[in-house]
Amino acid sequence: MHISPVLWQFLVKWLNASALFPAEASTIAPYTDALYFFLLLITVLGLVLVGVLVFGFSIRYRKEKHPVAIPVEGSTLLEATWTIIPLALFLIVFVWGALLYFRIYNPPTNAMNIYVVGKQWMWKAEHPGGQHEINALHVPMGRPVQLTMISQDVFHSFSIPDFRVKREVIPGRYSTVWFEATTPGTYHIFCTQYCGTQHSGMIGEVTVLSPDDYEKWTQESTSGMSLAQNGERLFASMGCNACHSGNAAARGPNLAGVYGSKLQLTNGSEVLVNDAYLRDAILNPSQHVTAGFAPIMPTYQGQISEDGLIDLVEYIKSLQSNHRVQQTLTTSQSNQAAPTTPGVKP
Amino acid sequence: MSATHTIINLPDQRTATLPKRNYINAEDGLLSWLLTGDHKRIAILYLISITFFFFIGGAFAGLIRLELLTPQPDLVASDTYNKFFSMHGIIMIFLFLVPSVPATLGNFLMPIMLGAKDLAFPKINLLSWYLYMIGGIFTLAALVLGGVDTGWTFTTPLSTHYLNTHVVTTATAIFVAGFSSIFTGLNFIVTIHRMRAPGMTWFRMPLFVWSHYAASILMVLGTPVLAISIVLVALERTIGIGVFDPTKGGDPLLFQHLFWFYSHPAVYIMILPGMGVISEVISTFSRKRVFGYTAVAFSSVAIALFGFFVWAHHMFIMGVSNYSALVFSLLTMLVAVPSAIKIFNWAFTLQKGSITFETPMLYAFGFLGLFTIGGMTGVFLGALGMDIHLTETYFIVAHFHFVMVGGMLMAFLAGIHFWWPKMTGRMYPESLSKLAAVTTFIGFNLTFLPQFILGYLGMPRRYHAYPPEFQVLNVLSTAGATVLGVGYMLPLLYLGWSLKYGAIAGNNPWQATGLEWQIQSPPLTENFIETPIVDHEAYDYEWLAHKTEQEVTTVG
Amino acid sequence: MALPQHRHHFETPEQQREAGTFGMWLFLLTEIMFFGGLFFAYLLYRNWYHDAFVVASNQLSIPLGATNTAVLIGSGFFMALGVWAAEVKKKGLLVLFLILTTVLGCVFLGVKYVEYHEKWEKHHIPGAHFDVSEFVNPHAYGLKEQPLAPDMAQKTQVFFSLYFAMTGMHALHMIIGIVLLFWLTWRAHRGEFSSGYVAPIENFGLYWHFVDIVWLFLFPLLYLINRHPGA
């Protein structure tokens, strides 16, 4: 920061202690605060200027002291001044704000990913290792964390004020936000988009742990199956492995290593295979047909929850070879061939 | 009688009476009011109805602040609280702020300011009022039947598929009220284009008219898009047309675009007429022409024009593309500039003037300060990265209350007090009104300044309960709201009192220059005995002085 | 010469006439904005779900749509003749042309009813009963279309949503116009427009032509997506 550390200390830490300013708990927070203080400064200056003009003129030219008004038409110079200076200041703010925006919404490539599903009226966080949290989020400090979020019903918005990050959580598509926490502690999570009855109850806590504590936490809170493992189970039980078996003559494209690659579609366009693409391809397959394949994939809209989709996406992301796909295919086939136990419904 | 500290010039109260014939006593009976074509009577009808809805909306505000005294959701159930802020927003925006200045002061004054006998379409003017009343009655019906809890923004898919309240009734109410607004704007535009008196060129019109012209353009072009958005929401709720439903292939973000395409210009519909009032008041109480008349006139039109191109700044975090976020942020910065130009022009109107501090001027000063803060905090929100932290929090709530209440409502009160003598023939009690103005100003700041701090701390808007560390600021805010409420009650009382007991005002108690001040108070139904021929600029105090001299020498 | 319809707040009848026409044009501008929202939604979804839009559009009957287009153009023609008749002060012709305009307007609505009814029978009205089987399996229904994948077939509901919203809004404007036509025909019959006062007829004519033009956009956009002759 270019301003005195003592002043910064006062502005941020002391105000925070008096419950007048949020903590700066992420790497981006000081940048946001810097822009905020600049805006506060120009607002105060502007207000003081207007105040000085208004009160100054009112007192100097009050009727007792200035009984006859002198007509003044205007001044092009003044008009230009108070057009250009505010415009310049606002444009500076525009550029600064745009840079900050791109910083906040463009994650670094090494960010670890956590999925968040919002629904009326709770937050579900799903770590790739299989840890599931409700209205809570445990993250390590000092590591960039990306949240991939989606809503199961209406618009919500995921906000961590102390990190200065917030993003709308939308039904029907993923939205992302990232942060790197700097200080251990617990901080508020709020839902900030009005979503019905319990909107103000859709709150939680993000707990920032030191890297060691975070390791400990992941060991202790896993549910046994990672998201990818659950995805593998779904991949087999929903029959995806039948077409996407990885065989040469398979009806569906090979999914090993497809994540992150550029795919040629039948309609001629080229797409980057990311989380959103995978989710969309499962729900709207006819618009995402890989070149060289027939549009025969059925849609799974309505048959699979957002959690299930996340599991599948994680699974496909992790898929490097089709070995286990083939294995589960055999299991599925033998599962279908096996006779049912008498007296038990299939 | 010229006192040195005031410009009020009343006729001798011992002999003064209201003019024998005026628009109020021209015809008797309720029907003569309900079927009138007289723009002045329609303005009074509007004044009564919007005041009624203002206090209902205000009651909801009081209930909201009462609940927020404590962090727990302990006063009412969550659903009820959600209805409080929804009804507060819907009533205040659609039934109070949008029609406030245009439908009362605009209706009353515009024809007179232009030298015309009435607006272009008196029957459509009356229809506007009936549409407004129907919209209001539907809203009351929705209220009585249990209220609506969509928020005033009707966000889909919440409003279309996830709520069981009276959404369609309220949507219908807003649809109808929207047409009231469209017809008012249409009437104003045609009147300004076609019915100016001989000699009244565009650049001789008062700035009040310019602001209403700009606001009317917004009303006419923007409101229909709100209408169609509301219709689509109603269709989705009733017969299942799924244009916004993601499960049917629709896109809920489409609703956001359509809704904000109107609702952003709507805020300029609300503020521009208020800015017109401020121009009139500041010039009168400085005794000189508004500084930079042309700049102020063009700024009004610029605000209207730019105002159409910034709507997505309400959607920066909703998944709009980076490219469009950049474009809308840049345009938002541009739309802020004309407002800044106006503030400085008004401030410099004071220079070399002869300034007095009657109640309308006090409200105007309040406007200058509070609108500066409100407008500048808009720049905070227009900055992309800043908006991420501030959006959907109490910072937004504070911002829009500063511009709409600290700005618009103060301007409305300034205008009501300024033209009260013209509309009623009576003066209000000056000391009491000054007290109300100051009370309002103090109460307002106490209510809404803490909310900026709460916003930066991260307190979300529309929250029924909140973390305990936010309580002190909320208590301050509620305390301010109480003071603010008192400040708003006072005018209701003393303005009502003045109708019977106020001093007789005479034609021109403020010694102002507009055409409306050259006719009797209250005016005749036909406004002018003969059509005025305009041969002077707006705010021409030399012309006024000359005319006054002539009257003194010829009458004597 | 002051006409009896001269309103007192206008200085001259010319001012009154100009104000009325200006007001009507301004009103039509608001109508453009009103329909504009729907056209924008249409543009968006047609771009996103082109295949579904093609198949769904092919469900609409071109003969009926074309008939309606001709009917409306004819109705507009008679309205224009009506304006002329008013200007040359021929009362009988004016009433005749207004009646013909109304009749054709009613024919339009009748045809629309037939079309809507057909949609009802085939379960193509969006909502709980919407049925996509005809799009997924067209051959079973004797149609020569290519079958749509189920997820794309679901998007036909968006097309029909827009179809009903847009043509429904248009029909509502037609109904309002027809009611106004009844009123104007009655007034014309009483001779109110036979002495030089033609503003209401002229201004209504503007409105009617506007409603006509909206249909001229709706017809190709809704009925004619990707049609091939002989298909």
C-alpha cells in the first residue's frame, strides 16, 4: 500500500475492532479496501466542495448582506471544469474497478475446487475428497480456493464479506468465485439474494485452518467416498458406461482425459471442456454432440440431482484411463443378467 | 413590508381574500371532481391519493425498522417480514415516487408554465388517475388478501414457481399503474411540443418543464418493457408459459434483463422531476437565473438518454459476460456526469444572488447534500470490483434511499411547500415548516448513514435476522426512522391546518418569475384570462421588476 | 369556423388535430417497446434452440397463417378507404368501410381461434399437459420431420410459449381495436365524422395499421422458419 502503515492500521484494524469495518481475511481484501477508501476520499472531497460552495455562497450572498442579485449567465470554463474533472475521476474508478473485478473473478490455475450447491434454505459444500458440509466451509489458509456453485431452485448469492467476495448462485448453470484466505478464524457466509422465507437463515461459517489443521480436518470428516468415487458409481448405475466404454467401436466418445481439452462438435464449433460443458452435455446432449458421433445420447434432465451431476463431473475430470470403466461395465452387465432374489423386489 | 431575511410578500391580511372565482369553487360536488378534465383538479386528486399510499408505505417502513431493532426474528414471522419489505418497495416506488412530482406538481403547473389552458389530452389525464387508482386498489387488495413477498423486483424463478402469495394480483396492479405513467408521459410530451404559448421557445421554458420532458421520454419508452415482463411472469404463473423457467429451457436471467431495462430508467423517472423542482426553488430564493441554463437543460436529456443504456449494472455478479460488465460499468460512469454538472450549476446559482432561507430553500439545500452523497455512492456501485463486495447489502439500501428519499422526497416536499400557496391560495406556517425540514434532515441522516457502514460490513439486504454485532448500527437506524417519521407527519398536519387558517397568499408570495406566479392563487379553471405572449427568458428578474413597477404605477 | 368537437383548451382546430396525431404516433412508439420485449426474447431463444424452433414452427399451418395475413392486409386496406371516405365526407361509404374492416378483423380472430383450438387438441399449449411425443417420434404421427432428441424436444415448449404470448398479445390488441371499431362505426352512422372532423378515424387508422404491421412481422418469424417448398 502506498499510504502510511499506521493510517492503514487505524482504518482497517481499529475500525474492525469497533465493529465498524469487516476483517481483511483474504488476499484480495486489501485491494477492495484500497478502492473503497479512494472512493470515500473523493466522495468526502466532493461533498466538502459542494458544502463549501453552497454554504459559502449562502452566507456571503445572503439577502441582508447582498440585497440585489446580479445576473450571471454562466461560464463555459466552469462547465468544462466540472464536466471533465468528475468524468476523469469516474473513469479512473472505472479502470480500477474493472481490474479488481477481473482479479476477483479469474482464479489462478492452481486453485483447489470446492463445489457449493445452494437450495432453499441451506448451503451444501462438497469437497472433492468426499467431505460434505452444510452451512459450513472449511478451507486451508494460504491456498487459492475456487468455489463452483449452482442452485437447485431459485437465485441465491454466496457472500463472504470478510473475504470481499460474492457471486450469484444460479439455477441451471455453474458460477464460480475464488479466494485465498490469509488468517485463521471463522467468518460469516451469507446468502445475499432474496430467496424466500428463510433467506436470512441461509447463513453459515467459513473456517480457515492452517494447512496442518486442514489436513487433519479432511481426514476426520470424509464420508468414505470421494465425489469422484460416487461419480463412478453413478456412471455405472445410470448406464453411461455402456456407450462411453472407451472401446474403439463405442457409441459414445471416450471420456478419459477429455476434461480441459478442446472438443470439435458436429455443428462445427470448437468448445473447451470445462465443468459447465460437462454438466450441459449430460442435460442437453443434442446440442453437444462430438464430431463423428451420432446424436443418440438421451437426456438426463429430471433424473439426476445437482449433487449427482457434481459427482459425475468430478469423476469425468479425474478420468485418465478407461480401465475401471471397462471393469464396471462387466459388473453392470452381470448385474443385469443376474436373476432376482425370490421375494425381493428388484 | 420587505424584511431583510425573507422574500415572502403577502397581501394585507386585513383585507385580503381568496379570489372569488377559482378552479376549486368553479363547480361543486364530488362528481365534478371525479369527472373533471381540469389538470389542476386532477393534480389535487393525485396529491390526495399518493399521500395516502405514502403513509401506508411508510407504515411498512416503520414495521421493518421495528423488527430490525433486535437481531432475532422476534416481532413477526419471516414470511410476514418478507411481505413488509415487498409491500414497502412496491407501494413507495410505483404508487408514490414514480407519480409524485409529475402527477401532482407536473400536472398542476406544466400547462400554466407553458401558457396553455390545459394539457393536450385532459380526458386521458383523468384516465391516468383512474388507472393509478385501480393499480392502487389492486395493491390494497393484494395486501388485504395476505400480501406479496416477491420483493419489488419479482425475481424469477422465485416469483413464478416458488411462492404462494398474491403475485398475479400485484403484477396486475403494477401493470395498470404502469399505463397511468405512460399516459401521463405521453400527455406531457405532446403538450410541450404543441401547446407552448406564442413566444415560448424551447429555451425559454422553465427547467421544471425540461426535466419533465426528459422524464416523460423515459416513462413512454421504458414502462412498456416493464409491462411485458410482468405479463410474462403472470402468464408463467397462471398457464405455465415457461419463458423464464430453466426446466423448460427458459432463462431466468432474461427476466432480469427485461425488468431492469425499465427499472433503471425508472429511477431517473423518479429523480428528474425532482431536479426540476430544485431548479425552480434555487433560482427563486437566489433571485437569479439558474447558472448554466442550457447545461442544466441538456443534462436532463442526457440523463434520460444514457439512462437507457446502463441497466445491467444491477446484474454485475449474476453471470453476465465480462465484456458486457465492462460496457455497462463504463456507461454508468458516463451517466453520473450530468448529475454532477447539475449540482455544480445549482451551487453556482447562489453566487452573486440574494439568498433567503425559506422552507423550500431548506429542502433544496438538503437535496444538494444528500443527493451528492447518494449519487457518489452510485459511483461506488458502478465500479465493478467494488460492486462485488457492496451489491445486495445494506450499502445498496442506503444508496437508493439517499437518492430517492434524501433526494427525490426532499425535492417533492420543497415543491409542495413552494407551490402550496399557488395551489391553495394559502400560506403554510413558516416556522413550523422549517422545523419539519430540519427534523427530516436529521432523522434521514441518522436512519441511513449507519446503513452504509452495515453494508460494508456485509449485512445483506432483505434480512429478517442478523448477526448480533450489527445491532448497534441497526438501533441507530431505527431511532433515525422514528425522527424521520415525525418529520413527515408534521407537514400533513400543518398543511391541512393551513387550508382553513393559513394566511392568504396572493398571486406571487415568493416574487417569482414563472407564468404561474403572474396569475391568481388559486388559479382560474382556464388558467389565463387571455393567452400570454412570452417575450422574456425564464428566470428573468429584470422583467419581473419592470412588470411590478408598471403594475404599481398603473393601478395606483 | 369552429367545429363542435373543438376542445376549448386548444387555440385552433389545427393545433388539436396535430396534437391528436402526434399523441397517437407516440402511443404507437410505446407499443413498439411493448412488443419489443417479446421480439427480443424470440431472437434469443431462436438462436439458442434453432432446431426445436424449426420443428415447432413447422407445426403451424401456413395456409391458415397466410389467410390471416391476407385478411389483415385487406382489413387495413378497407380502413385506409374509410379514412378517405371520412375526408371526402361520404358518410355511407365510411360506415361501409368501417364495417368491412371490422368483419375482416373478426375473421382474423376466428381463424386464430381455429389455430389455438388445434394446439389445444394436440397438447401443444405450454404447461403441465404439454406433449413432445410428436417431436420425438414424428414418423409415428405420419410427419416427414426429422425426430428431435428429447432434450431439444423439450425446448419446443419455449417456442410455443412465445407463440402464444406474441400472437395472444396481438389478438388482444385486435380485440380492443374491434371494440373501438364498433364505437366508431356507431358514431360514423350518426354523422359525427361527416363534416370535416376526421381525427378519430385517422388516428384509429394509425393504430389499426400498426396492429397489422406487428402481424406482418409475427407471421414470417413464427410460421416460416426454415420452410422448404414441397416439404
